[in-house]
Amino acid sequence: MYPEEMSAFIKSHKNQLKGRDIEAVIDIRKNPQLTRVKFDNAKSIYEMWDKYGNYYTFKAKPIDEMER
């Protein structure tokens, strides 16, 4: 994904991603522009940075909410 696409994708999901959506966004093979991916387990928040200076953040949707 290009940086603009990644931002739009995260925003379209109201900054809350689940399962395969998370995998698609954090996969550095598909998104080689990413330079760092960090997960805060206590808050269930991902933070990502890319080589263009962009910063992305989103919350991992709890498993019990994935079916809803």
C-alpha cells in the first residue's frame, strides 16, 4: 500500500483494525516503506513509521468484537 492508501484504509476502519486487516497493514513485504512497527500490548495499539516520515496508529480490535 502507498502511504496515502494506508492512511485512508486505517481511517476508513475508524482506526480499529482486526485480524487480516492488521496483517495486511503491518506486513513489511507488502509495505516495504515501513521502517518500524511497534505494538503496545497493554493498550492494544499499533504504531508504525515509514521512510517518508509518516506515522500511523490504530487499535487492535478485541477478538470478542471481531464477529460483530
